[in-house]
Amino acid sequence: MSARPQDWALGDADAMRGLGWLRWAPALLVALAVACGAAACFLYTLNHDVAYLLYAAGRVLRGATLYVDVPEINPPLIVWLKLPLAWLALHTGWPDALVLRLAVLAAGMLAVAWSAHLLRAQLAGGFWWSWTAVGVFVALLLPGYEFGQREHLALLCGLPYLAEAALRCNRQPASRSTQVAAAVLATIGFALKPHFFAVPLLVEVYAAWRLRRLSMGCVAAVALLAAYLAAIWLFAPHYLDMVRLLATGYWGFSKGWGAFLTVPYFYATALLVLLASLARPRAGELPAVLRLAIAGFTLAAIVQQKGWSYHWIGALSLAWLLFGLAAASATAHRSVRGMPLTPVIVAGVMALLSLFALFTARVEGRKINPHPDTLGPVIRELGGGPVIIFSSFQVSFPLVTEAGIGSSSRFPTMTIVQAMERGGNREAVAWIRRAFAQDYYRAPPRLLIQETGPDGRPVIDFVSYFNRDVPELQQYRLVRRTPRFMVLAAPAAGAR
């Protein structure tokens, strides 16, 4: 007996009810990615740069003078932004690293949510879900150990601005208040490093060419930058003095203009952009704005001449977003009984990548910076700090910020000596020697930690180097060796 037409209709309705999970699956997958990001950021060892700048903010909060008692050549905004976090940690008793992670995590979710909200009316469903799912991944999980670095913060601050710029270029502008708010947030992020302004410069030139006018956001950004420069002059008067003193050493560690060719992130960025260009995603002006922003972050990474992976976080993250739009375009025709599959496909892939990042977070973080786990117990076993670590930035932080350790030196790394000696900067070398002696006599360290080579000898004999300024260093005696370090204790500490 043949089926009746009404039976066919009932069968289709049953099938659609069976596929109802496709409607809510993308949201659940994105929520899973958010949960992975929220967990992973607490598993990674806190990045050494991030830890130092948070430590610097805490010292300033306690009365130290930035660019005098706290040596730094970066503009002061990053320290100023961390002052509220240091204050909150001080007055709640929460660990400052916990406060920072929570703040960056909240900023990441806000950036993705705001940018997705702005693009909701412009992007079709598949493209919108792609932006949201990939946005969660790049904002919360892609940085990994670099979570909270200035490149990461610049990306987060810039996402709503890039969404707003795409709307403007597509002649669907957001309200003026939204334009100004997005521009202000982006300006704060891009001002963390002057190189980052290559991003809004390229985007605004393109927008001005398309629209034949500047936005209110440009006016707000210029006003905010003028206020920032005035604030530096008023509240950080020693900044330029510190830059003049130490800049030659900083640039002495530059690897040249071709350094980016050694960075895998550069090739990953180029590959994602190439693949996205082949697909030609149909998402209005958003792909063009993203390509320009990628170019801006690429210029910012190259001009620093360091060859460090984290300089590519902004470019790589936006390349992932561009690739996500391309993937949405390539799968736009995929559907089941009229139900589009793109949201599930893209969100599912991002959820899997997020799970992988979560499961590898603890191991990867400790592989990149094992020193808190290897040296921390040794220092505590020997009675705790304060210490002076004669090694690199990555060894010192976040190790010295842990309870019971601390540092007797204002310098985040003693390789600053090597940099200044290599650059022949006698004025800086003399200042470092004086400052080191002042720090030593103000708070004599219990332990000295000296990095050693394969032969067990110091990579650089800092004890001998500073002996002229602090003769007491010769009284420290070897009490422990590890595969990479020798630990020397002060006579009184050694007696205990």
C-alpha cells in the first residue's frame, strides 16, 4: 500500500524534530570552548613578561618610582593598567596572578561578545557563528603561555573596533557612541606598543578612501593619545631618561629584519591568509578589514626584529578569524533537510582545538618555563628568599613573585649587564653597578642563583663581575646544584 501525501509531511516533521539539535549545538560547542579557555588560562605558568609587569605595578603601588626604582623601557600604560589589579590583590588578599587571569579572561569574553554583537546584523548565520567560535579560540586559548601579553591585550581591545570598522566600510555604521567607545578601547590596546598603531592606520586609510570622511572614533582616538602623552610628561617624567639610558642595550639584542623568517607563527599566518584568499569569503567588508589589520600586526612584529613568537599573536589570531570566514563560505551549501551545517562544523572544529589546548596546557606551560617548578622547591628547602637570580628574564619571573621567595634586585634580568656591555654603554653599566649595590645593601639576599653551562661553570660569572661593587658576594658558598643552576647561600644562611 502506497504512502499518502499527509504521511510524507508527518515524516518530514519527525525528521526536522530529530535534527533539532543542530539549532542549539553551535551554542553548546562555543560554550565548551569558553569553558576550556577559562580552565586553561589557570593551568599555564604565568608568562614571565606578564608577571614582571604585574610585579612592577605592585611595587609602584607600594611607593616605588617607575623608571627609577623600577627599570623599564616600555611606555608606562601597561603598568598603569595593572595598578587596579595590584590594588585589588592587595586589598582582597587574592594572589595577584589570579586577579590578572580573571581580568584578562573577562576582557577576552567581552571582546568576542561585543564584536559578535556588532556583526550580528551584517553576517549571515554561518559567518556569524564562525566569527564567534573562532573568536573564542583566539581570545582565550591560542595565546597559551603568552596569555596576558601586550600583543594579546591589543588583540582583545581591537576586536570590537575591527567589527565596527567593517560596518562603517559596508555603509552600515554603528551609532556614534559605539564608534567612540570602540575607538577608545582600541586606542588603549594599541598604545601598549607604538608599533601597534600600524593596524588602525591601515584600516582608517581604507575606511577614509571608501567613505571619503573620517569617523568620530578617529577624533576620540587622537584626543586620547594627546591625553596619554600629557600623562607621561606629568606622571612618568623619567621615562625618556630611562629609554635613553637602556635603549641601546635593548636593540643590541635585535636579530635583524629577517628574524621573522625563523618564526613558525609567521608561516602559519601566511598560510591561513592564503587559504582564506582562495575561498574569497563573502562577508561584506569584514575580510578586507581583517587583511589590513593582519598586515598592520605583521609590520608591528617585523619592526621589533626579535623573532619571538608572541609578537605574532595579533596577526595569527586575525588570520584564524579570516580563515574561519573562508571556511564558513566554503561550507555554506552544506545542509541537512534545509538546516545549515556550517555553524556546527566550524564550532565543532574550534571546540576540538580548544579541548586539545586545555589538555596540553599544563605540560606546555611547564615545558616553556619550568623554573618555578624546579627552582621554587629548592629555594624554599634552603630557607627561602630573598634571592638574586643571575640569569634571564624567564628564569626570574614568575619565580620571584611566589610566596617566600622575592628578589633583592630591581632588575628583572641580569642579562641587562651583558646587553649594556655589548653595546658599550658605559653610562648604563655604571648605573647598573650602582643600583645593584644599593639594592644588595638595602635587602641582602639569602641566596644567589647562578646559571651554569654543560661544564657546570657559570655562563657569566656575575659574582666576580659585581665583586668590585659588593665584595660580600665572595662570602657566599655553594650549597646546591641542579642541571642548569648553582645555588650559593650567604654565610649565615648556610650555617642554618
